[in-house]
Amino acid sequence: MKQAATRRSVTLQDVADVAGVSRATVSRVVNEKDTVHEDIVRSVKEAIETTGYVPNAAARTLVNRRTGTIALVMSGSDGSAAQVFADPFFGRITGGVVTYLRERAMHPTLLLADSDSARRDALSFVRRSNAEGAILVSTHAGDPLPRLFVDAGVPAVLFARPSDPVPISFVDLDHEAGSALAANQLAERGCRRIATIAGPADLPAANSRLAGFQRAMERKGIPYVEVARGNFTADSGEQAMIDLLTTMPDIDGVFAANDLMAIGALRALRDAGRSVPDDVALIGFDDSEPSRMSRPRLTTISQPVEEMAAKMTSMLFDQIATPDLSPASVIFQPELLRRESA
């Protein structure tokens, strides 16, 4: 190779001079064309590293029609930005997506779809910005967001099985299997006066966790469990636990459908003078950071959210590369994490 050029602003020609090839060849390598021999690609990449050349992103977009932009569109359980940023669940999804994209020198654009107009705005933004695709996080039953993106022909992958039939790829967890693990753990501890703090009735995942818990309890010879509802927040879990202590003073086992509600239940039990797990065994769901910080540390059902988010992003890349790819689904399996509360 020739000696590296020493200029303040390195150009394609500088790289070509160092690599000993034409400027057009460097352009093809930079724009990831597959018509260049591997040895030449290697030489050009070495020259790029030697010269410190930085490709012009705008120019590459014009050539490839690719922007390197992925939209992360979130619709929270109450549709608000406060819910999205306060809930560890959404933060873990973002972390999984960011980690996957960062390894590929890409970053997501975060969009909140908290109303019909916001959903339309999100789709409009994706189209205007020439984003390559979208990762959709929707927890609502009947949310029109997935259908909106599918009908628009935008490559998209959904977190959680769509409640309505939509031809879209998705990842999800076997929620019923997870809550069955919680039921089995409480039964094996000898708990007989058992209740559950379920999530909102309009969320499919919450209903699956409730159904799985009830069915598993039936198999253990406990045909009825008291049900209180929360909204996946710690405060709602605390109030639900207060209500349960009123209706079931001798309660000895509780399954909360997420860790935040379990943390709230733990507060209520402590205020009522009940020891966990000696008086009341308590199990959460998700394995979020609060479950590891509570005292006692929560026994919980794991949901590998970061891994699920990375898989979702990988599936989106597959769809972008092969536009006619058929929709696919990946279902992750939960695990019981025994800690100190049950």
C-alpha cells in the first residue's frame, strides 16, 4: 500500500490512493455492494482505518436508500410517557434493543404512541424519515398499532402476541407456564389460603397469567383463589394486598402478576405485621431490578426481556433483508427464581 494521505478532511480519493484502487471501487465497498472481490474489500477497509475516513451518512442514504434508522414505537399500559419511563419492563426492552443495535453502529428512534393521533404521527414519521423498520411494543388488547404498520407495508415486529389476527412477526413469553410455576411453588410450600394480584383485565398477558395460575391451582386441589386487580404499579399492588387482608385475614400465599405489584404487596404485609415468607409467601413475575433490591428479595418468575428484545430486533433485520418473508413467532420459556420471599 501507499502511504496514508495527511489531510484535515479525508476523501474517497485519499482512501483509493492508499488502497491502490479506483475511487469507484472504494465507493462500492463503502456502500456495501457485493461486486467487489474479498481481497480488495479487505484492502479498502484497511485503508479506511489507516486514513480515518468517515463515510458521509447522507450520501450513503442516497445511494442505498437505507438510513440505518430503526423506530422503537411504544404504547404504555396507560398510554402515557410517565408509564413508559417509570416501568422497568419498558426500560428493559429499550436496553435490549439499544444493545443489539449499538453492536451494529445503529441507534433506535423512540416514539410514544399514546393515542390514535400519536399512532398516525408515529407511522408518518417512520415514512418521512425513511426508517428501515419498526419495533412495536403494544400491551393493549385491540390496539390498532400493529395493523396500522402492516397495512402501510412497513417492516415491523411486535413484542407480545397480537390480540387480534394480524400478519406480523412477534416474540412473546409463555405466560401461563410462568404463573403455573408460581402456583406450584406456593402449593409445595404448603400454602392453602392463596390469592393472586392480577394485572389489568384489558391486557392479554395479565389474563394469561391469571388463567395459568388458576388452572395450576386447580390441579393442586385448590379450585378457588381470591383475585384482586392492580395496574402493574407498586401502589396498586399495595392497595390490592390491603383489600385481600380484609377479605382473607388468614391468607398465607400470594402471587402478584408483576414484580412492582409484589413490591407494593410486600409493603402492605409489612405494615400489617405479617412476616414474609414465614406468615405469607409472596411471588412476583418478570425478574426486574426491583425484585432483586427488595427485602426480602423476591422469589419471581423470570421474563428474559432483554433477550426477547434482541431477538425481536434480529427478526426485524431478517424482514428488512427479505421483504416477502412470512410472519414468524418466537415464544420464550419462563423460569422460577427462588429467592427469599417464597
